[in-house]
Amino acid sequence: MGEHQHILEAANLQPHEALSPPIQSNWFDRSETLQKLRRNKKFPTIWCSGCGIGVVMGALLRAIDHLGLKNDQVALVSGIGCTSRMPVYLDYNTLHTTHGRALAFATGLKIARPAMKVIAIMGDGDALAIGGNHFIHAARRNIGITALVVNNSIYGMTGGQYSPTTPIGGKATTAPYGNIEPPFPICELAIAAGATYVARSTVYHALELDKFLTEAIAKDGFSVVEAVSYCHTTYGRLNRLGTAADMMRALKENSISKTAWDKLSEEEKAANGHKIVRGVFHNIERLEYTKAYDKLIGFVQGGVR
Ligand SMILES: Cc1ncc(C[n+]2csc(CCOP(=O)(O)OP(=O)(O)O)c2C)c(N)n1
Ligand code: SF4
Ligand SMILES: [Mg+2]
């Protein structure tokens, strides 16, 4: 890890917090992480070359590995969208459901199998437009699901319609003169609705994503990780933001850690208001939904589920 110290420092990580596949001659076969891919069945992916979604998939795999979870202890549930194709490529219990309904299916699954680590993988449209109601109510209930929201500020799969996270002024196929609707701040919304763990990082800061996803999946209650990504094919092209590499670089240059942000004066914060703040924004304890339900059943029936 020594020579990669600068990468760890950029993400505020200790060496033991980062997990990378061992470098071997036959590294694909020897890597436990890569063995979790359904590589013989579903590859190549549908994703455009350079898309950030693959980075999030790698972070998710490493986070699950970090926790030592077996494939059958994990369920990945998604809706529809580029992001929602992710479970199709992974070898866990997987459900590829309908647009906006990942959390509804995940809720049913968690209630039927409370011991299962249930992870709902959603795009910004999936989670906050058509699925917005499920998002706030899953948070309100504090049901033990991890919501992984890949925020690329657009409907990627369907060609670039604006979403609830498109920035003001951003052009989309449905906003050719620029978007006039203020975007939902995903993390603030999740906290206000009742989530018990809420964090944000970007696909440039892949190791930080590993760390936040590990903490989120380990959490008992409803946890949310916003993974800020980009869609160079639709949003980037319509807004002349350059290549995938340019958009990746912009995430590095236009983001700031929460630790650094908290040290800024009010004037400095106003001058840096366009920056993406990365960090853990909320981490509290509150009785998880299926545990509360079990407690109730125990109280009424004197039994245990
Ligand atoms: C009920 C329903 N409405 C609309 C669609 C069309 N549709 C498919 S994916 C999508 C939006 C995808 O955007 P997002 O969730 O942000 O995912 P991304 O592709 O950006 O990862 C839409 C509107 C659909 N499949 N089902
Ligand atoms: S359309 Fe956009 S979000 Fe979808 S795979 Fe391509 S770059 Fe990624
Ligand atoms: Mg999207």
C-alpha cells in the first residue's frame, strides 16, 4: 500500500480501510471480489465506455467483501435505468424490478427475510422522481435497507430527460433552454425523512465510496449513500462538458470533504457553494422497522418470529 499512500490520503483512509484485489498473474481468477461478477453470462455491460456506474459497482463489491458477507446473505434490488442494470452483472440474490419500485420490492423482501442485507440500487430518477414516495417512506420507517443512489443528474437510459437532481440551468432533452426546477438535495431529504445513516461521495473518490458503503451496509436501519457520477453521453454532450475523463476530473476539482468544508468561514462557503460536499452527514441509532415489528409481535403473542 505504501506507494499508493497519496490515494489513501485523498480519501482520508487508513491502509486497512482499503481493499484492492491482489495483483497476481491470474488476478481475475484469484480475486474473491471479481468472482462475484456473473462474467460468463452477462458481459459486456450495456454501459457506455467511461461511465461512472462501473466504479460504483466496484465499490459495492469491495464493501460487501469488507464485511465478510457471503453471497446468499446479500440481496441486490434495482428498478430500471442504466444504474439499475448493476445487479444483473452480480452474483448475489438479485431482483431487477420496475422503474421506481426498487424500494417497494426491497421492503417486502426485508420483511420476509429480516436477516438479509438488502441493498436497493437506484438512479436519481428511479429513487427520487417515480420512486420518490417510496424513498421518503422507507426512510420514515427506518427499514433496514441500504439505498445506493447513483446521481448522474439526468435520465441516462432514456436519452437525457431532466431529473429531480438536474442542476438549475442544466440542459436536457426536456429542458432545451435549461432546467428551472431546483434540484432535490438527496442527503438532506434522506435525513429529514428519517434515515439513520447518510453519506455522499463521488466516483472519482472510489475508496471513499467503499468506506461509506461498508458503513451503510453494516448499519441496522435505513442507510443512504449518494454516489455522485456523470453521464457524458447525454448530460455531458447536451451541456458541452467534455469527455468522461473531463467529467471525472470535474468531480475531483469541484468537490470538498466535509471536514474541510466545516472549517470554512461563511464567506468562504458562499464562494464555494457550487462544490459537492463529501462525507458522512448523519449517523444515529433508532430502532429498525423489522426489529420494531418483531418486538410488537413478541409483546402481543408472547412469541418470537
Ligand atoms: C413506469 C415507467 N416509466 C418510465 C419508464 C422509462 N424509463 C426507464 S429508465 C428511466 C429513467 C432513468 O433515469 P435514472 O433513474 O436516473 O437512471 P440512469 O439511467 O440515469 O442511471 C425512465 C424514465 C419506465 N421504464 N417505466
Ligand atoms: S447513458 Fe449515461 S448513465 Fe447510461 S451508461 Fe451511458 S454514460 Fe452511463
Ligand atoms: Mg440518472
